[in-house]
Amino acid sequence: MTDILAIDPGTTKSGWVFLQDGNPIDHGWFDNEKIFTLLKMYQCVVVIEDVGHYGMPVGKDVFQTVRYIGEFKAIAEQGPHRGCGPLRYAGRQGRLPNCSVHRRI
């Protein structure tokens, strides 16, 4: 199976879980700057929760989260020699690829 680093991004902190063979190995809620370190440390598939559009206006916090998603994505796409990749998005009721963990909303 595939190792997965799943990230639930936030404006200043993000939740994360590292899975091996579909089993959670480690997890936490870190400052976004520390998430950059995780992305460079783990050699794995990266899953980042995407921001969805639900017909409501958005504010500064949503745009800050979107910026962090872009930064996480840029680091992840640098490939296994530098960090994690490839990048996948989990939708609102998304299922993480290659494992039996479902995202709860």
C-alpha cells in the first residue's frame, strides 16, 4: 500500500495525519510553517483538503487558507527527492486514496 500524508489546511494551523498501509501512524495540529517541514520529511502521497464553493461569500480567512494550500501544493509537487508527491485533493465527502479512512465533516 501507499504511505499518505493527509492535511486539513487552516489559516494559521493545519491538521494532519500520516498513514502507512491505511493505518494512522502519527497525527497532529501544527503551525503551517511546521507543515512545510512535514512535507519535506515524508516520502509519500499527499492529500490536501480543498476549499469548496457552497454559494456563500468568503472572507480573508478563506483566502489565507487557499494561499497555504498553494504553498503546500508547491512543496509536494517538487517530488520524492525533496518531499512528498503526487498531490491529491479530498473533496467534501472525499475518500482518501488507497486506504479505508474516510474524512468526517
